[in-house]
Amino acid sequence: MIYELRTYWTAEGKLENLHDRFRDVTLPIFKRLNMQVIGFWVPETRTEATGDLVYVLGFESIEAKETAWKTFMTDPAWVEGKAKSEINGKLVTKVTSVTMTATNYSPLQ
């Protein structure tokens, strides 16, 4: 099992719009594509280093992760939902992704 840590930085005043997009558009697609959501978090104090939203996904392998993201990015519901959510401007200014492997003492292994 591998994990992906994703961090999002939002455009000014767009965090609630991003939450709405995850809730209404992204999560149903993740579920349909069997993308395992471990959890979502918001930093207690937002700084340039922390971003605005952090989440972790779990995948069986690097190949499964790559396939899932390729499928997700071209999914018609995602393409349409993203476009609708950005009618008044982009929601996200930066995204980082870190692929992680659990240590042998992690309860998630």
C-alpha cells in the first residue's frame, strides 16, 4: 500500500468553494473510481508553508495511483464540475503531491 499526501493552496476567498467542489464533485468521483480517501484536514493556522487543505489517499501501488489519476483527470463529471466551479476564477493556485510508504511500525501498513 502507498499513500499520497496532497496539499492545496487556494485563491483569495475561494476555500469554501474548494470545500464545496470536493464535497459535491470530487468525492463522488473518487468513490466511483475506488480511490481510497484516508482523510481531509485544514491547518489550524494557515501559512504559506501549510496551504489551505491537506488530504491523503491510499493506493495499492504506484501504478494504481497513476492509473486512477489519469482516469480521474479525464472523467467527464470532473471536467464539467471543475469548469462550473471555476466560472468566477480558479479555486486553486498551487497543489503539491508526495507519495509515501508506511514505515514498518505504522498502524497503516
